[in-house]
Amino acid sequence: MSQDSRPSIVWFRLDLRLRDNLALLAAGARRGPAIPVFIWAPEEEGNWAPGSASRWWLHRSLTSLEASLRGLGSRLIFLRGPSLRSLREVAAGTGAAAVFWNRRYEPLVSARDWMIGESLKKDGLEVDTFNAALLYEPWRVKKTSGAPYQVFTPFWKACLASEHPPAPAAAPARLAAPRKWPASEPLESFALEPGTDWTNVMGSTWEPGEQGGLARLQKFVKEAVADYPDNRDRPDRSGTSGLSPHLHFGEIGPRQIRHALSALHGTSRPRSARAVQLFMRQIGWREFGHNLLYHFPHTTDKPLRGHFADIPRRADGPALRAWEKGETGYPIIDAGMRELWNAGWMHNRVRMIVASFLVKDLLLPWRAGAKWFWDTLVDADLANNTLGWQWTAGCGADAAPFFRVFNPILQGKKFDPDGSYVRRWVPELARMPARYIHAPWQAPSAILHAAGVSLGRSYPKPLVDHQQRRLRALAAYEQAKRNSRVQH
Ligand code: FAD
């Protein structure tokens, strides 16, 4: 790397942290000043520009990063897209010699980044990019034939057998400031925060930013990871890490997580070692999602496996709205959808249940669900969301078999046995006894009355009959399978 004293630009994107940030370190390693920039260019992300909940998070995360950079004697310069034009203007105005960033893997964004890199190099700038988001980059993990994996277990085995990811790097102690800073827009001018009280619960649930991510990781390692195998499927317990939005925005990286857990993994306590292994497997699913999206870029819009593409799906606006609002009359689904709306997050088990209900009971297109999640999740992530939806719809890699239709009553009874998750998010059922809370329509009228529940008034009757809809879905999937056999 050259050692001239001209400034280098650090382009922050989904790597909003100081620790283990290789692009930032690369700038620090040069003798010259660093100019950290963030460019707001949602139009460059096509159909998948950050949704409402992500924008709320982004605003806070950027505020936090700006404060941390000031602590290093630096700043964060806010600019508007087009990204290439902004980078060129900063480079021309400051005499910068280099531009560094950490890689993203979404199809449209990585194509844009490549184009920007080539253009800047033609301008005579040094350009270098780094991995801050993944343990194993997509082009490294492939079958011996060179083809990408489509099944998780062999994929993860291959990852674990490959070269270990390096230890995370420390944050720079200081960053040299340029003699003159380029002009910055006020962050508020991006209007990322919605002007309503919709985000009240999100505000009390989350602490966006690097500190919030580190605090969550530490709490999880100290208090919850050992019980992860028992609690991870229970939405009524705080048994998972809650790291997903921090990971998405790069406020914490997977190398840091791996490192924090490795001390426990080496422990003589086999229970902790098993828990860490299971937790790292989930991080592995995240790696798998990124790997798939990289190798199969069309999957954000089209099924990976074509044979379920022609299932007749309906555009049923009222059913979609009932699902979105958490008014289906199935308590576990309504609890999940209201958790999503209020907290900007939903437990993984419940994500699978609500997604199955949308694509199988309601026979609505999975993309309609994926879009709603995209707008309302604080962890909305193109790789993980695409993987989750295609898995549930049975058309993705290593997908749930098409005949698996989650039963919302049995799932509720199994994973929220005393109904406390439902009571929390569906307060109109708070006084229902556990025996009936997952199927209130089965309760005798005296019990409904005593609980203050009036079906169809204070809480909806079931939108559809699950058993009938299950059979209808199975018939549709069977037909699609037969059609695909005929076509091939
Ligand atoms: P933990 O159990 O603590 O897991 C740790 C980390 O591992 C997570 O933060 C996440 O990064 C990763 N992870 C865990 N499970 C999965 C999984 N099944 N697939 C991929 N990565 C996983 N996750 C997102 O981050 N963004 C999404 O937009 C998203 N959409 C989903 C949509 C559907 C329909 C489904 C079924 C799942 C989706 N997931 C998504 C995956 C998963 O539900 C969340 O990652 C998880 O609930 C986040 O909570 P946590 O951090 O407490 O998880």
C-alpha cells in the first residue's frame, strides 16, 4: 500500500462500526488523513431500498457512528447519491488518493460497487475493498465441482473445514483529520425517521449502533447462550441473541461473534460447547443465505426451484391486510405480526409460522410477505429474508418440504405453552386461560365471557379454516409438482 499523505475516503455502508472494520483500518494505515463518508442513495438499490423500519434504525446507527468517529478526532460526512458522483466530488475537493470500503453482496449493489470501483481507478485513485460482513466469502465456499452449494449441512461442513476466519481487528485509536472537511448534509435532511409514534416500542426495545450491538453480544454470552438449545424456539422466552439488526447494519461482525464465543467453545463444559456450536450454525445459515444470493441473484424475485412457480396464487387484498395487521383470528400469528409491527422484529419460530400461513393457508405470493417484512423488520436483510421466504414456500434451497404446513394452533401450544407470548402482543386475549388461548373459538361461551372476549367483536374469528386450507394447499402443490414433471 502506498504511503503518501494525501487523504483516503472511507465509504461506510453496512459496516457501521469502528471495530473489525478493515476499510477503516486501511485508511488509518496510510499516513494521510481519513475522510469517512456515508452516501444516502436508496434509488441505487432498486426494489430493495431500505424499508421504513430499516430507515429508522439507520438514522440512529449513523448518529451513533458519527459520535464514535468524533471520539477518534474525526467526523462522518453525509452525502446524497449518485454514489459515484459524490465520491468523485469528495476526491476532487480534498485531493484524496484512495477510496476504501467493505464489500456488500446484494446483486444490484455489488454490480454498482464494481462499476464505481472501475471508474474511480480510471480517475487514478487507489481503490481497495474488504470483507467485514461474512466469515466465508461466497466465492470461496463451493463444491469440488465448482458449483455452489444448495443444501445447508454440506455447505456448513465445508465452511468449518476451510481456513479459519482471522481474529477480529481492534478499532483504530485515532484518525487523522483532513485540513479542510468537505461539506456535509445534515443527517435529518434524509428524512429517515417516520414522523409518527409508530416507533415507540422499537425505541424502547433496541439500541441501534455499535455499543448496542456489543452490549447485546455480551449479555447473550453471559446470560443466554448456554440455554440457547432449550430456549431458541420459544418466543415466550428471551432465548435468542437479538443480534440480527446489528449484524445487518454491520454494527457488529461475525468474526467478533465467533471470537467472543470461542472461549466458551473451548470450555470443558460440554453443554456450553454444544450451545455455541448450535448458535454458530445459525450464523452459518446467515452465511448460507449470502452465498445463495450471490450465486443465484434472481432469487429475490423468482423461486430458486422453478417447479412451484406456477402454483395458482390469488391477489386477496383483504386477507393480506388481515395478516399484515395481525387480525387473522389465529392468536400465534396475530401475536407475531403485531410484534413485527411494534418491535420491528419477530421471533424466528413465529416468522416460520406466519410465513407458512401466508403462502399455504392463504395461498398468497411469498413475495407479498417478503415485501411486508422488508418494510417492517429492523433486521430486513435481502439474503436472509429471501432465504426465509423461499424456504417456507418450499421453492428455495434446502427448503421445507411442500407438504409441511405449519398448524398455527399446535405450534402455539408447543412453543408458547402458557400463552404468555400471545398475551403480551394480543392484549385482548390476556385473560384467556392457557388451554384455549391458541384457539379461542373452541372455548365455551362462559369462558370467553369471563375473559372478556367477544369473537368477531373484541377479537376476530378465524379468517380461514386451517384444516381445509391445508388440504387445498397440498392439492395445489401436488398439481404444481405433476405439471413440472410433465414439462421436464
Ligand atoms: P439468533 O437465533 O440469535 O441467531 C443469531 C444470528 O444468526 C441471527 O442474528 C441471524 O443473523 C442468523 N440467523 C439465525 N437464524 C437464521 C436463519 N434462519 N436464516 C438466516 N440467518 C439466521 N433474518 C434476518 O436477519 N433478516 C431477515 O430479513 C429475515 N427474514 C426472515 C424471513 C422469514 C420468513 C424467516 C423464516 C426467517 C427470516 N430471518 C431473517 C431469519 C431469522 O428469523 C432471524 O435471523 C432471527 O430471528 C433473528 O433473531 P436473533 O438475532 O435473535 O437470532
